[in-house]
Amino acid sequence: MTKPATIASASADPRSSDVLQLIVDYQRAARAAVAGLKRQSEVTNLLHAWRSGKLRQSGRLIQLRGRYSFHGMGCRFEISGRIIEVDFGPSGRHDGFDAWRLQQYAESAFEWLDLRSAAINRSLRSLESTGLIIRPDWNPSPHLYYFADDLENGHSGVKRKTR
């Protein structure tokens, strides 16, 4: 099932549908930012490259005309006025999300300005209860959620933990 089809059928709650679309938008932006920095730096594992000194902690994204700054388990990208906070998951995954990352992105993107933190948190809990998103408790970022269908279709890179 594609993300747009999943979004259309996921919930009758309009706020949850908005948050689902925000997640897809955030993931698209994260994918572009990470891919741009990988191309520019000619490395495949950005977090490892930074920690081993092959990448500077912060710098410019030349092709994307933005900036990046590594921190902890992730990287902050600023591209075209949008803030994309990425925490890396196992095997360099960058499609995970949580309420704080979504809120940071929403506050920097004019089309999402009406989404507030409380609504994002409520929607994430609702989406988790339906099984559409899951938090598999993976290191190095156990707080991140992922779309369940991405994990079930072999995109996980690791096995899901059972609770």
C-alpha cells in the first residue's frame, strides 16, 4: 500500500490525517537532506563519518543551498527555511520520527503552522493504537516511530523487537 493510500484510509479523524501527511512531508524532506549530504561528502554512513572525523560537525549543503549540524545521534538540516531534525536509527535509517521532530519541522513550514504540539502528540498516540505507526525501541534512537508497513515490507534493516 502506498503512503497516500494509507493516509486516505487511515483515520476519519482529520487531525490524524493532517499529522500523517506531515509525517510523509517530513520524511520526504529528511530523505532529500540526507541524500544531499551523502552525495556531497561521498560517504554512506553520515553519523559514523562525523564521529570518525571524516565530516565536520557543521557546514554548508552546497547543492541544496542549506546547512547541516551534527549532534548526539542525529543531524539538524536547515534548507529553504525549513528545519529538518533527523535522529539516525539502526543501519543509518533516517525515516524515524517523533512529536518533537515533527513539531520542529511544522513550525518552519508555512503549510503546517496550524498544527500544535498537543495535536501532534494525540495523533501519534492514536496512530500507534491503530498499528499504522510503531515504536520498535531500536538503538541508537529508541524514541523514534516508523510506519509499520515500512518495517513489514523488509525496509527495516533489523528485526523488530517483541514487547
